[in-house]
Amino acid sequence: MFWMTYEHPPASEEASYHSNFAVVHFSRTYDEAFALLVEARNYLTAHRSQRNKNLHSREALAQCIEEMRMTTRLIRAMAWLLAVRAVEKGEIPWEEAVDVDDLMVDLRLCIEDRHKDCQFLSPPLLDLMGRAYALYMRAARMELQVAARCNA
């Protein structure tokens, strides 16, 4: 059975960013990311055997690519949110939380939205893909804001 706690430690005073950037509590976003990651895992596991039954080879390949893109988005968003929690606890500075090179590579892979080209996919999968995209975009915007402050 899966239980999720909504109790998160408060941000530490040492973790606040120098300059005028305020640390925002990411508890709800973290919980959303974790729940969505579990939901995606459960969906993909449950539909593994059905994945290629009714799809032509091009559609099967497109589905595989979009499922991988979706999980990459979720993992990348979760990694960022875990880094934010580490900063809030004073375990690492903001400068260590942001890897601009990785961020730029991930943006190139994850920002592409092929939702319209994948209408042959099941509605539940399209819904998961859309929510993963929205979550990733929010996390990427947060990380870009921090990266801009750290590199200024």
C-alpha cells in the first residue's frame, strides 16, 4: 500500500538565496510530482502487454518515444524538486542545485510537445503525458530562474 505524507520540514534560514530571490515552498509540487511518477509507473506497468498489440510499427515507435519523454520529464522534475529540498535543508547551496549544461540538454528533449501527433494513444496516456508536460514546464521555469540568478 502506498501512503504519502504531506508533512515537510520548513525551509532553513541558511538556505535562503542571497539577493532578492525568495525560497518558495515546493511541498505541493513535490507531492504532485511524486504522485504523478507513481501513477505513470503503474499505468505503464499495467499496459505493458497491450502496448504493441493494436499499433502499427510507426505508431508503436512513436508511443515508446513519447512514454520515454514523459518519464524523462517526470524524473527531471523530481530531481529538481529534490535538489530544492536539499537547499532548503541547508545541505547544498543553490549553485550546486543547478547544472546549466544538463538543464539545457533536458530542455531540448523535454520541451518538445507531440501531443497533437499522438492522438492514436489512449486518453488516459494522453492525460498522463499532458500532466507530466505541465509539471516539467513548471519545474524547468523554476530552475531557469534560479540558474539566471546564480550565473548573474
